[in-house]
Amino acid sequence: MQCNVMRCHFRDVTFVDSGTVSFHLMELDVQPQVLTVSEVASFLRVNPKTVYALAKRGELSSFRVGRAMRFTRKDVQAFVERGTQPEETR
């Protein structure tokens, strides 16, 4: 089973007397995996215009949902890790 607000997976579903459903929770991930421009800007502590510029230059991977720009948590983390490497390894 998938939830929109947060990602959750259920291992098994048990039907208990007269239609009551019991879910056995396997994993609960409350952090969204797709971030908005403002969420990335808050995380990086920069202006949203900086996030747009990083994406435009190809320094931060992004994709579009309609007209809105989105970022995966994995790509933002990779960007942060690349930025913390010593200068000679870049």
C-alpha cells in the first residue's frame, strides 16, 4: 500500500472480524523523496533563485512536473557531497 503524504509499505494485511482491516507496518519513511524548489532552498539555506540557477547550469539535477521544477532527495544529497570534496578532486 502506498500513501501520498508519506511513503509507507505494508508487509501483510489481515482482515479481522466484520471487515476491519489490520496492517502490519514494515517501513515508514516520513521524508518525501521528491522536493520542491523552496524545500531544496531551505535545505541548502540559499535563495530559491540560486536553486533555479544551479539546475539551469546542470550542477543540480532536476525534472519538471508540468511547469514546476522538482528534485530527488538523492540528487540533492549527491550535490551536497560533491560540494564537500577537497578542491583537487573535483
